[in-house]
Amino acid sequence: MSIVAAVPNPVSNLVPNTVSGHVVAGDGTRIAYRFDGDPERPVLVLSNSIATDLHMWDAQIPALSARFRVLRYDARGHGGSDAPASAYSLDRLGRDVLELLDALGLERVHFLGLSLGGFVGQWLAIHAPQRIDRLVLSNTSAHLGPAAAFDERIREALAAPDMSAIAARFLRDWFPPAMLDAADPRIEPFRDALLAMRATGLAGSFAAVRDADLRRTAASIAAPTLVIAGRSDPVTLAEHGRVLAETVPGARFLLLPAVHMANIECADAFERAVIEFLTA
């Protein structure tokens, strides 16, 4: 792997020391990343949900970068990263993160992943435990099914003339009706990311989730772990989070009054819980 570019990015006066760039994974795929915050602080990696990009965490950056050097990246198929036309695997998504850490010279980090990012966090804690200090798994699961449902979503993504209908369905699954009906401005960046999503990236990511099953191996996670779930989440049910917390030895469980994007709907409580857990 190699670093393609790493340049200062003066996007915000509120968060100094912002640097962005790309690394090239072992299979030649470019992975986009961005640092925010003091380089002397502990590193916290944020991993995005399917069909979003690293900007899904924008609202959290002021609070988190006050305590950590925050490293965000676009999972392959998303945002500024390449979108190979193939079925992705959780193993490949996890190795993308390890190769990113290696290229940036980071030996051990905290990790926070939501939804697809939570699957990646579990994989890392299972297969590369020496790289993960503390782990936060939000609105995720150790397994989702049935496989046929994901096969259908893959066919729809590859056949769709554009992302309009797919975007509308994702937003209904991610946010409560009141936010959608009120045209809450917090939703617009997610809509924009969905409409810009490449079909190959979405299909490849659906395949990774379809084939992932960590129900047994999650019991080997040794990192201190916080599991966050949304009470009204139709994607990764609250029960999925509860079972995951019961499977990971010593894990804490937090249920928030949210749908899928708990970091947006319950931002203050989400940030407070994450910071308290990571700095305990």
C-alpha cells in the first residue's frame, strides 16, 4: 500500500490540523481519508455506514476532535474512494483499514463504526486485536439476513437508472418520519451522498453484508466495547445490538431513542456516551 496524497485542508477554522489524502490498498483500490485534530492526541477512527461517506460524521467532529485525532475514511465504493465492480467481502473491507493504518504509521487506535462500519469494527477486533484499543459499535449487528433479500437489493442497485428511489428508501430506514416530513436540514447531506452513490459500490457493499456472519467469532473480541442501538431502528434492530453486547465479553449496551442514524438524531447523547467510554 502507499500514500497517494496528504494535504492540509483548511475546511474549518473550528478544527485545525485537518489533512486529507488517499492510500492505495493492496488490490490497487484508492481509499480516501481525512484527519481532524491535534496530531498529539490518541487516534479515533470513524467508519461510515453503507451508502454514506466520511461526512456522515461532520456533526461529531468538533466534540470528538477536542479529545482525539479523528481519522475518517470512505469505505471502498463510497465517497472519494474507488468503487470496484465486484462483490466486496468483510475481509477486504477490514484489510482496507489495516492497510490504511499501516500506510499512516498507526499501530493502535480507538474505533467507532456505525452499521457497515460496525461490521468492520467487529472484524478488526477479531482478526487484528492488537490494533484496536477501545471499540464502539453503533446501530449494527453480527449478522443480517436473509441472503436473498440482499441479492434482490444488489439486482435493484445495478438495474436502477439512478439512485432516486433507492435514496428515498434508505432515508425512510434511517430517519424518523417527523424529520423527513419537516425536511430537516440534517438529512440533506445524506440525501446528496445517496444520490451520488455509485451502483457498483452499493452492490459490492451489499454483498459484504450479505456474506458476513460474526455471531460466533464476536465472542472472541477482547477490546473494551460499547454497543449502541436505536430503539426504532428497522435496519439493525435494537435486539441485534442487545445480542451483540451479550456476545462480546464485558460489553456495555446503550439504547437510544433513535432510528438508524443515532449520531444525528441523538447527537448530544451519542457524543457524550462515546467520549465517556473512550476516556474512561
